[in-house]
Amino acid sequence: MAEFAQEVDASGLNCPLPILRAKKALNSMEKGQKLRIFTTDKGSVRDFEAFTQQTGNPLLETSEEQGTYTFIIEKG
């Protein structure tokens, strides 16, 4: 099985679209599967921290490289 059940590229999209794309992807996933999402909105760091706390889907990793933010979320 692949490391990530789904990958979402939300580059170029601003809040709340990256969160909505992540929510849609997570809704179709099984508990314990991982989602990797890419964004270019620096506000998404704060947004994903709040989103994962509110929804109970653990935020496993956040990274940034050359203006692209990567988040790895586990379906809770």
C-alpha cells in the first residue's frame, strides 16, 4: 500500500479552499490512512493546525520548502 492514501495539490488556492479540499479527501478515507496536502498559502499553517485540532485528525507533519507547505494528516 502507498504511504499516503491520497494526495491533494491545493497550490495557488487561498483559505478556505485548501481546508475544504482536505476535508473532502479525508471524508473518503479510512481511519488511520494518511493524507498529504500541498499549499502555497502561508496562512494555511495556522489553518491546518486549527482544523486538525477541531476535527480530531492528527497533524503528523508540517514542512515548508521554497514557499510550498506540505501537511500530513492522519484520518482520526
